[in-house]
Amino acid sequence: MSKMDILKAPFLIEMVRTVTNMYNHGWDERNGGNVSLMLDGHEVEKYLEVEKVLRVIPTGFSEPSLDGKYFLVTGTGKYFKNVQYAPDVNLGIVRLKEDGSNAELLWGFTDGGQFTSEFPAHMMSHAQRLKVDPENRVVMHCHPANLLAMTFVHDLDERAFTRTLWQMCTECIVVFPDGVNVLPWMLCGTNEIGKATAEKMKTARLCIWAMHGVYGAGKDLDEAFGLVETAEKAAEIYMKIAHLPRINNMTDDNFHQLEKRFGVKAREGYLN
Ligand code: 13P
Ligand code: ZN
């Protein structure tokens, strides 16, 4: 059966639009940031001969729960600003094999490139999020300026950091009632930061990497994008007001009212 044009696949179009939008938001300077989207194998088969493996790329880690899973992922060293003009160079579709220790390249990275250096953090986070939310499909990493700035001047305690963000916009607690987790500075692109990030993904869909950026996870690209967007907006407001005398504040009573109105439950122990 002849295959459909992958450049017209809804998942590919959505990925290109999302990374372009991330670039336009200023979250992804140069090659900063990376995104991975888990794909349905049957969906991929509409576009690709899935038996035709172009290359096998060792991953350097093991993640047995993802064996056989397909991912559309951004390439290492690739600029988000260029993805829309050359998706086949800057993106790739891989299938994990041998307990996740190898990735079979099925499409993309046509210049001989490979998936992001943050592949361990992405795959380990997917595995972890799927355990708590079987609908999770996306892991997104980027460098939004205000969240990053905040890690220089705010206590990195997760409860304190979360509460400050919640206090900055009324709807924050509705969008991320699970709050944000925070990792101290760690060397990026390693299995160690991958494991630490995945551990943080047990309890929240957002994980800040101090002095580096943020990870977001969600059931689709819109949800992950919206999470980062909302947290970054809150951080922007914080950075605008942090040095000014505070006259008005959101209260815990306000938060409790929001919980009731929107049917959400703030993270255990985070409200007074
Ligand atoms: P990659 O170019 O390998 O995706 O790395 C960018 C980045 O943001 C590292 O944390
Ligand atoms: Zn980064």
C-alpha cells in the first residue's frame, strides 16, 4: 500500500507549529530546547515503511517500558527557528528497541544528525509520566527567560517556588495544581539529570532546572506548551514586581475558592 506524505501528517504539522511558536516566544535561542512526542505505531505506519530502519543509534540508557515505542523528536544542535523550513533535517522519528538501549531511525535527521542530547531526560520522563498518567504523550524542554531568572533570586524550595507562581496569576493553581518541582543546577545531557528529572515527574508535570530552563509534560503539544506558557507568565510577573513593595496579595482563601470553583485540588500540603 502506498504511503501518505509524512509532511502532511497532523502530528508532524503540529510539532513544526509548536517548536516554531516556542522559538517565537523567545524560549529557544540557538539550539536551546528540545521536544519529544510519543506516536501511535499504527499512525506512523500510514506514512512510513516501519520495517525500513535507516540507522540504529545507541541511547546510552535502558528504559524497558518504552521498548517498541515511537517518538518524533527534535535533533541535537538544531535551531528551532529552522524546523519549519527543513523538518526532515531538524526532526526525526525513532522507535526504541532492546529495552530502550537502541533507537531505530525511521525518518528524518537527513544530514546524519541525531536526537537531542537530552534524550535520556525525555525518555525517562515519558516512562515516569506514563506510570502516573497513561495519556501523557509529550515532554518539552526550553529556556524561558523569566523562569530562569527567577531561579537566581527565589528560594528553590519547591513549595515556596510553587506558591509564589500560584500567587502571580489567578489561574496558575488551576493550570498546574500539582505545582512545579525544582532541580538544583546539574550537568545537562546526562543520564543523571535524566533520572533526577523523571523522579520529579512523579509528582508534577513541570520541573524547573535551576539556572537552565524548564521541563513540561502533557497529553498533547498544546497542553505541554500551555503549562510552560502559564508558568513563564507567572514568573514574568514575579520578576516585574519582586523588587517593588507588595501592597496586595492573593491569599490561601483565594486559592481554596479557586479549588472549589474549578474542581481542582492543590498539591497536598501546599496550602495553609
Ligand atoms: P540539544 O541541541 O542537544 O537538544 O540541546 C539543547 C538544550 O537545551 C540542552 O539542554
Ligand atoms: Zn536546555
